[in-house]
Amino acid sequence: MTRVIISFLSESAMSRTPPNIQTREFSLNFSAANLSPVLARVYSARGIKHADELELHLAGLLPYHSLKDIDKAVDALLPVVTAGKRLLVVGDFDADGATSTAVAIRALHMMGAQQVDYLVPNRFDFGYGLSPELVEVAVSMQPDLIMTVDNGIASVAGVKAANKAGIPVVVTDHHLPGNDLPDALAIVNPNQKGCDFPSKAACGCAVVFYLMLALRARLTELNKFNGQPPNLAILLDLVGLATVADVVPLDRNNRIIVEQGLRRIRAGRGQVGVNSLLRVAGRNPRNLVASDLGFAIGPRINAAGRLDDMSLGIECLLTDDQARADDIASELDGFNKDRRQIEQAMQEEALVLLEKTAEFSGDEAGVCLVHPQWHQGVIGILASRIKDKLYRPVIAFSQVDNGQYKGSARSIPGLHIRDALDLVDREIPGVILKFGGHAMAAGLSLAAGQFELFKITFNNVCRQLLSDDQLNQTLETDGELTAHEMSLELAEALRWGGPWGQAFPEPTFAGEFRLVQQRIVGERHLKMVLQPKNSDLAIDAIWFGIDTTRWPDYQRELVNCVYQLDVNEFRGNKNIQLIIRHLE
């Protein structure tokens, strides 16, 4: 692979220097019939050593048996199916939480449960997870058992409150545990200490799916099904969606989940709500790839939890009524458009803070931004956008009525953001009221009046954990393509060679081109015609979301590009197209 080093900061905070291109050797450790040399080197660079690692059949899915507490969790759920006990599923307000809730309810109904309800905290009223305040609401619903999905590992106080109210709790989660664990009947989380499940990259929805598989196996042993056990594989489109939308690493187990989910959708066997969301997003299910789950469906479900109530997103995934699914999908699409407008305004405000104030000088290793009117539901996206611009860990904060700060953090490779927050918490105890998350994303709240102290401490911790080299962005590519290799056949092979995603990135290539034509389309996209050097081949290319103050640039004739080789289909005709990821 080729390594492209991009140093984003030079004379001013937002200027960029040309990339330093380095080549990293790869070793082709496997051979596969009918595999192009380009695709072979792509797989080799991603650690594939044997052709059988590319087999993504459902039979290759890891078994559930090594998940710690899985049998205890099944014991707790059995009466829900066999004795009519009331279960309350407590979810989360993102796509992983919504799909987890839908998978749990659909699976339990398929296995015969009659009394299953769900509760998702509104982020503006309750915040994240099973809090004591949410337990008060849960008590009024009179469940016999609470099961958390995609949350709960940090809900020590919430589980304690539920136990005090006489309601036992089963926790299913994938987030990293803190020092104290909740006193639950069972905790199913591959990232907890003592769990031997090989895939630590499972999302919350995958964890609850595995629990449903274990419950089905127990019910089968007890002869509780009249005829064949239910086919839980019909839920894999939801599990695949969650895996992509939550941006967890695509190890082989997760690639199996995503691929199987995509196959169901392409074959017309996806959930009704998923198909409705694809329609409003303008995606053809037959041509669906993993990135469509992340960029078309995930944001529309997330928009419900960001701006309103995630229950709307869950209902879209639960309904089997086509008309109702279409109505909800349309409403979610509207929320997503509103979210984009709010995000754009917030991003402009953030850039003003960065450029015209002392918020960012270029020396910081970690950046904190705050605005009293920033929308709590959109600060995570804002943090991600600013992180991409500065290539620094970024936390965006909004303020709530009691003077406290709610923040959303995004990180860069080399800094585990949850661990960094843990170090900050140890240095300034009491400033962080609560926090939790992953290696690359986290959420937190701060005590009133403590933003400046937190900002300084966070920057110091990031400075300790990150070297100067790590603060220069690295774009990894799969080398150059010759003009002869830029074919529709290769573009198709790359498109269907995934699923691609986090830690198994979509193939990108680097090269020098002659810039033949350039024009703006759709307000902020640069449409181009490029010619590879030493070739007469003319190729369409598009660069999404450009800086219109710099482009189009008619003074440029030769450009260096980092790009993806893609297939553009229009009115039944297919042609190759370059998707530009970086251009100089």
C-alpha cells in the first residue's frame, strides 16, 4: 500500500501542506482463482492471508457459547417466552440502539413472547442509558424484567434503582466497561473482563442477536417450538445495518454479518422499513453496498434520535405495514434534511471560532469547542466534521439549562478517546459528571463552570498520548493504477469485493492526472474529466463537498489524486467514474 502523509497545519490553523507520499510494501500471502492482481494486493494489504478468509457464508459466523453470562441471560429471558412474563427493552437513541431494540422485539415475538415493550430515553430529557430517572418511567410500565440493548454497562446507578424497585436487569452492551459494573442478573458484553468471545468488535445489535440465537437454542432443547424453530437470519439486514452505522471494525465476523444482511436486502427480503428508507434515499436495493447502509439509512434513523424521539426510527424497523413504513421513512427523511441544515450552520459557527478567536492556534493536540446554542443532537456530527478538518481529537459541547455542558467526542487513530477521558477524570475529579464510549467516539457531561479547566486538561492529556507524527493525517492508498487497469471490470470487482468499512477500508488509489474539465454541480460538488498521465483515456470524476473558495481552479493542469474506482450507472449504461477523496 501507499501511505500518503498529509500535514494539515502550517502557517495558519487551517492551511495545509502538500502530502508526503511514502510506499509501504505488501506481501501477497494467498492465491485465489479468478482474482485480479489488483484485488489480490488490496486484500493482502488488509491482512488477508488465505482465500477462505474471503468466504462470508453464514456458516462461518462465530458461535455464541463463549460470551460470558450468555446462559444466565437466557435463564432470565426464558419466562418471558414460556410463562408470559413482561419484558421491557431499554434501548439507545442511535441507529445501533434502534436496530438492537427492533431485533430483540422481533426475535422474541418470533419465539412466542407476548408481553414485550420498549423504552428509549429522550436524549434531551434523560440522557444516555438506563438512568435512575428512566427507571422511574420504567416502573410505571410494570415489567417483570428489564433488558438493556446497546447500553447498560455504565448504568451502575440505574441498575441499582431498578433492583431497589424489584425489577431485575439483564445488560447487553458492547461499550467499554468502567471500573465498576452494574449489579445485573447477567451482563452480556464481549468487551467485559473475562469474556472469551473472539470478536471484540461486535456492535450492540450483534450482541443482542447472539443472545436471541442462544435463547432459540435453549427453547429448541426444551421442545418449545411446534415444528421448526424460527429463522432468525431474517433479521440480519438489521444487524448488518447496525454494524456499518456504528462504525465498528469489520473483522471477518462482522463482514459476514454485513454481507449476509446486504444479500437479503438485494434479494428483496429486507425489512419493510429498511426498503422504505432506501426508497426515500434514492438507493436501488439490488445495487446496495455497505456504504449505502452507513450514508443512506443510518443517518435517517439517527435523525429521529438527534432531533426528536428515536421511537419513530424503531417503529419504522418494527412495522410490517408498507404504507406506515413509507410514511415514517418520509418523516425521517425530513428530520435528516433539518439535521443537515442545523449541522451546516453549526459548522460555520465552529469555523469562525477556530479562525477568528484563540480557540485553536495550531499547537493544540486536543480541541474543545462550546456554543450555548448548539443543538445537543448534532454536536457529535459537528465534532466529526471539525476532527476531519483539523485532524485532532475534537469535543463539541452545548450547554443545558442548569449550566452543565453536554459533549460529544471524536478521535483520530492513536488516541483511545474513552481512555483519554478516563485520564482527564483522574486528573480533575468531579469535573466530568459522566462519560462513556468507544475508542473513536464518546459522550460526556461536565459540571457547570468547568469548561475551561476541562479544555486545558484534555489538551494536556492528548499531548501526552499523541506524538507529532500521529497529528499528521495518513491517507493509505493501494498504490497506482495504470490506464489499462482502469476498467469497468475492475471497478465492478472492487465494488462487490467487500463489504468495505471501518478497519477494512474501501480500496483507494493514488495517481497524477491531467485536469481536462471542471465545473460545479449540486452547489458544492466538483465534476471533472481527468486523463491519466501518458494516456489519452478520458475518465469522469467527482469530488463531493469541495471548498468552493479554492475550486474550480482553472490554473491547474496537473493534479495528484487519491481516489476510488467506481461504477456510474445512468439510464442503463455503466461507465467507470473516479470518486475523489483528496486532490492537489
